[in-house]
Amino acid sequence: MRLIIMGPPGAGKGTQAAFIAERFGIPAISTGDIFRANVSQGTELGVEAKRYMDAGQYVPDEVTNNMVRSRLAEDDTAPGFLLDGYPRTVAQVHELDSMLEESGRSIDAVVVLTVDQDEVVQRLLQRALEQGRADDTEDVIRTRQQVYADETAPLINVYRERGCLVEIDGMGQVDEVTSRIFDALDTTKG
Ligand code: AMP
């Protein structure tokens, strides 16, 4: 299975990604997690990414694309992978298309979690309390939602037109959402 999971900030992508990855025995590749690991290790990539992340802005496509390209070249992606948080711009979609084409692979399904905006802000503020993420302050959350609406929401139509979009109601208990995703993916696989 080669999958993408999308949704606005706070939709529960990371949580659901872990369950999906476990179920299909594939690595969950979160660009946000890779950036955060680089930030905490103080790498050059981390220093560059942090400026954007703290402001709720996207890290430049070139930096992100190169990072994903090398990650997708690793052996553990042979049985498949789940991309969490990538692609996030139309340019990244095209870059991913060519990365996959070069290695003779393609995406099976794009899972989109749909959520209620107000509920999402509450979730993110809760996460700020629990995990202390620097980009979970209310101002930055608003910026991230706006950036998602402007840059990433248009990708939903791109994948819908390709016929691989799987829209999932992301509201409710975590395990309910997980079941919805599994049911939908089982149907998709046919
Ligand atoms: P996330 O954990 O997916 O919410 O990502 C946290 C932050 O990392 C985002 O707000 C961006 O600053 C950066 N980031 C993660 N993925 C991408 C991407 N595909 N393109 C650009 N920036 C990204």
C-alpha cells in the first residue's frame, strides 16, 4: 500500500497515520516529524526549517522535496509507505509524481480527514498543553489553518480528479475514525 494522509492542522493525521502504518506494515513518513527531529538535533536542515515552522509557514518546497526524495529511496519503503504531511503544495504533488514515476511506483489512495474547525483549534490547544509544541500557540494555529486553506486544500481536488481520494469524517473518537479509515481502505483495495 502506498498512501497519503491529509487534513487540516489538528485533524489527527499523526495519530491515525500510526494505526494505518501498523495495520499495513508500512512506514509512516511524517515530514513534520523529520523536521522536528532535525530541529532538536540542531542540523543545518533543522535550523533552516525552524524559522518557517515557528511562524506556521511551510518550509520551502525545494528543501522538503529533497528530504522526501531521500526518505523514499530507503529500503523500508519497498512494501509501501504512508506519507503524513506531504505533499502540501501543488508543486510538491508534481515533485512526488516524478519521484514515484522514476521508481515505477504510484499512490493507491489519498485519505483526507474532514473536521470541524472549532473542534480542531481546541485539539491543538490541548496538544500545546501536553506536548509544548512551539507552533501550537493560538496565533500560529490560525496562520497554519490559513496556509492549509490556501496551499493544501486545493490538493483535495487534484486527487479527487485522479479518482484516488478517500474522504473520511475525522470527528468523534479516535478508534471510530480509525475504523472508518480501515473500512474505506479495504473497499478501495477491492
Ligand atoms: P506537521 O507536523 O505535519 O503539522 O508539520 C509541522 C510543520 O512542518 C509545518 O507547519 C511546516 O512548517 C513544516 N512542514 C511539514 N511538512 C511540510 C511540507 N510538506 N511542506 C512544507 N512544510 C512542511
